Amino acid sequence: MIFLQFLLPQHFLSKLMFRFARINIRWIKNNFTRWFVKKYQVNLSEAEIENIEDYSNFNDFFTRALKSNLRPISQSKIISPVDGVVSQAGKIQESQIFQAKGRQYSVSELIADKVLQEFENGSFASIYLSPKDYHRIHMPCDGSLRSMKYIPGKLFSVNQKTVNNIDRVFARNERLVCLFDTDFGEMVFVLVGAIFVGSMETSWEGQISPPYTKLVKKYDYKSRQIKLYKGDELGRFNMGSTVIFILPNGSPELRLEVGQALKIGQSLID
């Protein structure tokens, strides 16, 4: 399956998934959603809408809201931005981020820009969202949005087997890089695309992809004063993927272990 990913028409298949996920024909979307719930053991009791027939299409189900107050927001300064599993976490050393045993990639590759000195010895966390997870993304701390960058790339899977076997997968895949000013300094928050991730969107700009482009797209928000508070919705994956966020040196130390399951709102530093 690893080798096959190099041969697959990744963007074409993702475009098909984008269209399929928005089919409103009831018997198609209901049967597929039932299969998906059973296959991935989705906990529908957490969803604001529990009856799958009440969703307009599969994407509507996939980006479902949770019941109110189900994910209490910790008073901690930094919280989990997603429901998911820690893929890796640790310190940035010599501008390198650890991906898996024997594999790492540079911060500059990930963000397609030069690395700010304050990120040296800073902290990072990579969190994987599996198909069964809630797929809305929330702010891990208070922050003011400075800029965003869409970086085109491959669409390799980001499951653990692929991450363990393909070099620099997060720095090669399509991704959305958001830069925030926080109480700790600048924070980089990255949404990583993957095969069958038909779309990425943010709460302030809406859908970013598709269309898939071959050029980097830059967005400047310095004059718009976009402020997001801890727990606010930041964006959505319209199919599952990974988020990576980077905190500067001197920020609170993240207390995370590889394989640790996380829920939105829980403290990452206690």
C-alpha cells in the first residue's frame, strides 16, 4: 500500500471523494454512512444529530457538530485543538521536527519559509484524526491571526504506517499554514491534507481547497484584526487528516506521549 500511493492519481481520487461526499441522493448517502459508522465504530451518541438520515449528505455527517458542553474547555493555557491521537510531540532541535524513527523534516520545509529563531528549542505536536473522530478543529489557545498560506503538494495518507515509511510526508503533502500571535509569541498551526481529504476550510475564509493549485497562495490578515479564543472553531477537515502546531521557545511545555488519545478542550500542559 505504501508503494501504491506513489502510483495513485491522488488529486483525482480526492476530487471524486469531494463530489461523492456531497451526493444528496438519500439511499446512497444513508447506506454509505451506515457502512462508515459500522466500519469505523463512530460514536453517534456524541453527535448533535444522532440519526444519520437527518444529514443532507455524507460530508454533512462527517463534519457533524457535537452536543453542547460535551467537550469542556480546560482553564489551562493550552488545550487540545482536536479529538485525535498524538503522532509525535517534543522539542524542535536544529530546526528539525521528529516524524518517526529515523525520519524527520525541517520547520522551513513545513511552512515553506525561513524559520524564525524563536522556534529553535520550541515545542511541536502532531495529532492524527482518524475517520471515526470529530473533524472540526479548535484553537489551542487565544491568538490573533496574522497570515495564512496554502501550500500545494502531494496527498499521501497520513496514517501511522505511511508516516513511518515515507520521508517528510507532512512537508510534502498539501497543507494550510496559519500564523497566530499569542501570549507566548508566534504560533504556527498547520492543517495537513491527505488522500481523500476532499476539502480543507477555515472559519474566517471558508473553503480553501479544492480547487487544487500548483502555486502557493498567501493571505494577509494584519489589517482585519481576526481574534480567536481558546476553544473557538478554527477550521474543518472534510475527511480525516493531521494537525501540527509549533510553539516558540519559552512557551509552556507540552506534556504529551506518542499514542495518547486526546479530546478537544483537555489540557496539554498539566
